[in-house]
Amino acid sequence: MCMRVSPTDSGNSGILFVGFNQDYGCFAVGMQNGFRIFNSDPLKQLERHEFDIRDGTGVGYMEMLFRTNLLGILGGGNHSRLASNMACLWDGIKQQFVLEITCATDIRGIRLRHDRIIIVLVNAIKVYTFNPSPQLIFESKTCSNPLGLCYVCQSVDNPLVVFPGRRPGAVSLVHIGNATSSSNVNSGSGNLSSTINNTMNIGDNNTNVGSSSPLFMNYVCPSSTNATNMPPRQIVAHENPLASISLSRDGYLLATA
């Protein structure tokens, strides 16, 4: 659940984005000058970071991974911290960006699972392995998706991603534990090239990403890609373009609007 605010509507608050983490225990606020992270109940600020004006400061989208140290960030606002075609992972322990993914077109969303990074473009979706050297394992074209609609099931047993289909009102579902290897992609998606740079140096201790311990837990990246060929399933849900997509916690119920 998240809300985006255009720079012209943010007023004096400077707020560009508000979004909860996967268990709603925390929420992140992207601002014209950086970001904040709050505990939901009791309401308490857990993290505050302001970027240097010389590098750009605006954060227009954030994706937490439960309470781990890694945050997905997109730029935004009047003085964006990142280019519109770039997504980065921020390490809350190191207080620096540790991974950068650059695409040929604007990035509208980033989603995280314990084993996957999902990049949402205006007309496509790309799924990468979540490790220090991410590999593209799935990509597919979508209809126009300026809202960056995409939802990821966090269940270990049901690793689903849902996103807009190729026609307005349709929904695609893909099992990303068995997604298509980048060397064998045959989705008709054309050239969706991207560049990855990283300085990731993940710790050695195991982490339960569903824990309620305070920010930040040191996240341990998985090593297996487990990628096989399984094309997306299509559901024609509406006649008009989608405004929202969501899954139940176990991934067996889909809601659209």
C-alpha cells in the first residue's frame, strides 16, 4: 500500500511518497530532501536521512524489505537524487547506495522479495535475482503502466508477481521462483537492456526478514537463482486500465480495481 504525491501537490510538507513495508509494521516517507522511516504502532521515527543538495535530494518512491537494512529507492521531486531511469538499493547500516540498476526507459517502481528484485517500467517488467551480482531472469512487456503497478507475494511457497498485462484491464501472473532465464527470454519484449553496478558486501549472519526487531537487520542475500521457463498467466479483469493490484498474504487471492 503506497501513495505518490506530485511535486506541485506536496506543498510545504515536501512529501513525495508514503508506503508501508510488507507486514505494515513500518512505513517509509520519500521527501524533497531525503527520506524518513517510521514505526507504525507506536508511531515513532526510526530513520532519517537527508541527501546533499549537490547530489540531488528528492526521493519519489521507496520499497522496504520488512525491517532489513536494504531499501529500494527511486528519485523524484524538483531536485531528484536519482535519474528517472535508475533504481538503487540503499544500505541503512552503511548509509550508502550499494546497488544500481539503470534501464533504457523511465523506471516507475521497484519491488523487493528476499530472493528477487523487480523493476517496473512504463511498458515492461523485469525480474532480477537478489544477490551482489543480480541476473535478469524474466522480462515481459505490459500495457502502459505509469503508476508502476506491481505486487509481489512474499510467501516462500508461492513466489508470485502480478502486474498489468499487454492489454488495458488485463493482469499477468508469473511464478518468479520458476521464471525465465535471461539467456532464454522469449517473451516478445524486445530490447529491454539494463546496466547494473554494485558495491554490495552482505553480512554472514542469517536473517529472518519477517522479524519485528528494530531497523536495521543485516540482510543476507540468497545464492540460488532457481530459474526455469514458465510463461505468465493472463486474467482479463477489467475493460478499463487498472488503478490498483493486490494479493493476499498467501498469494491465493487477487484483488484489482
